[in-house]
Amino acid sequence: MAAALRINPERLTEDLAGLSRIGLHEDGSVTRLAFSPAELRARQYVMHLCQRAGISVRLDGIGNLIARVEGDVTGEAAVAMGSHVDSVPRGGRFDGAMGVIAALEVVRTIKEAGTPLAHPLEVLVFVAEESSRFGVSTIGSSAMAGTVEPDRLLGLTDRMGHRLSEILARSGLTGDDVAAARRLPGEVGHYLELHIEQGRVLKEAGEQVGVVRAIAAPCRLKIRYQGRADHSGATPMDLRKDALVAAANLVTYVEEVCRAPGPVPVVGTVGMLDVRPGAINVIPGEATLWIDLRSIGLEARTACRDAVVARARALAAERGLTCSIDTLMDDPPVVLDSGTTEVLADVCATQRLAWRLMDSGAGHDAMQMAAITRAGMLFVPSDEGISHNPREWTSLPDIVAGAQVLLEATVRLATRAGRAGAVTR
């Protein structure tokens, strides 16, 4: 039974360390941008680990890795686990990677023990979970869940002007392949994801595991001001059309509107600002902001978005600028499957862990998979709440605790036939 199974902490640590060396910088940070050579090597590394363990593996039409162990009952839906191996620039070693290696360790442990399973097991390694390259997150899981049309994904362009369709074509993948990556109804019965919290809640409370109830999805805006680039010394203040001044005002407004009290918290970030022509003696003629708004409450987030858009247009009118506004992403927050959440919570209680129910402020692949299956999610603590940073750290005892919950929950969900059904929210 599940209680007799124990993951191998030494093997988990060794494999996570091996993955962490791919894209590693001297300062301990990791860079594995989506579809980069480093990210491709990371997927190949996981593929090698799977093959060495006798687990069949394939890549789908957008590059997601799917490792599979068959169950004993024909036609049952898979119990899947996974995360991602791509990273932000100069990011940490645990974000995404830990969940992938833990999922693999769970499947290896079950396979080695010969535990009879009604359902097949899958390890999913999604491509392009991070938005760092294309400005849009969870690309691979969106393709698998069919939550975004293939043409929209293929049309995505990175900051260097490279289209996703062109990148995939180098691997022989077409739009038809991307469309075929969508899983059919009933193929996946449950999806579980173990991830670092990326915040301070668990660490501050001295708790080892968080069971996630809901995920706050992002609304992302790209706002561009265009004014006039003039000489900084020869142009009087009253004749200027400075795009950066408008952008700077909008940056502070995003913070102001998100700090305002409301029934549901909203967080807002201006994570990128591109100013041109970018010379100390030239008035900026163009300024582009990328804004990220998040909340568990769709209505509250929409109100903030509308306020930011209105303010952006008002600033342009006040200063004689033109303003273009593009919505890069506007996903609804996701409430995870209540039945799966109950299983995860019961496992935590059975194992006598310090745990809590909580929400996720960051987006994850689980929020896309929730559209086609019963999705659940676990958090383990991040030291000092640090993530997307070389100082990102989660201790081995916490990783082991999370992986052990993942193991027992997987066995519970996969041992009885006929458990796949309607998603409950």
C-alpha cells in the first residue's frame, strides 16, 4: 500500500542536481529560456532518466515530454504529474525542475515496487511555462489542454523577432502538430503538480506543505506611448512630448490602484520598460511598458485593468502622445478540483505534516490542465520567499515531504478503476 512506499531522497537529490547544472551560471543562477539549447538539453536529460528507468517517453506536437507507465485496466484515464524545466533569465534551480524530478521519482518508486495500478501514470514536462521569452506563460500546457488556439501560439514572437512557428519548424513541427498536442477528453483523469511556493507563507508559519485551492491567473498588458524624440538641451519643457514621463506616471498608478483596499486583493507589476532612443541627451520619443495584474477574484482584477487602461489613455491625451494598448493575456483565475484537493489534504493529515490550504498568487501549468482534468497542486516552502533568483532554495526535508504526499496521493488515485469523472470546482 501507499504507506509502505518511500521515495529515494538520494536519487531525487542527485537527479535534481544534474538538472540544475544545465544552464548554470557562476553565481548559481540558471538560464533555460523556452526552446533554447539549454532548455532542450534539460528535456533530453529528463528523457534519459526516464529511459534508464524503463519508462516509455515521447514528445508531442509542441515539444511537451510525456513519459508513461501503463496501468492494469485497459481504457482507464491517466494519473499525470509534472511541471516545467524552462526558467527565467538568471533564475533559480528549484522552480519547475523540482516538480518534474519529484514526479519522475514517484513513478520510479511505484514501478520498482510493482504496485498494481488500474490507471496508467504519466510524467509531463511542459515547454514554455515561463513568460520570459514570448510574454505569454504556460504555452505547452495550453496546447495540451486546448485552452489557446494553435494559430495564436504559432504567431507568438520573442523580443528578438523570432516567431514560435519558425522555432518549431526547425524541429520539423507544424501547425497541425501543435493542434494534435491537444489531449482528448478522458485521456487524463487527474493532474497533480508539486511546486515551490515562491512566497513566504509556509516558511513564516513553519509548515511543510501547502494544498492549493485556487490559482490567480494573470492579465498582461503591453502599453506603448509615442511622442517625439528631441534634443534634451534645446527643447523647452513646455514643447516636449516625453513618452517616458507618461510611462513613469503610469508605473506609479499601477501600484496605487492595486494598493487600494478591496474585497479581494490584486497585485500589479510593471516588469519591463523599453525606452527609445535611449540616449542621455535625447528626450524619449517612445516608451513601452509590460504590466502584469493578478488576483484570485476576476471582478477585482478586471476593475484594476480597466482603471489602468483609462489612466494610460488619459496620460496620453494630457501630454499630446499616442497610446497603443495590447492585451497579451487575460486568463480567468482557476479554482482547482475539490475532490483532488480533499485527497491531498487527507494525505497531509494522515502523514501528520504541518500543512495548510492556500491559494497561489503565481500561475502554473495546473491552471491550464484544470480545463480538461481534475487538477490538484502542492506547495513546499521557499526560503525567505525567494524565487526567480539564484538564492532560490528549498530544503531537502521539505522536498521529500512534498514528494511523499505526491506519491501517496498518486497511488490512491491510480489504484481504483473508474475514478475519472467530471471536474468539480
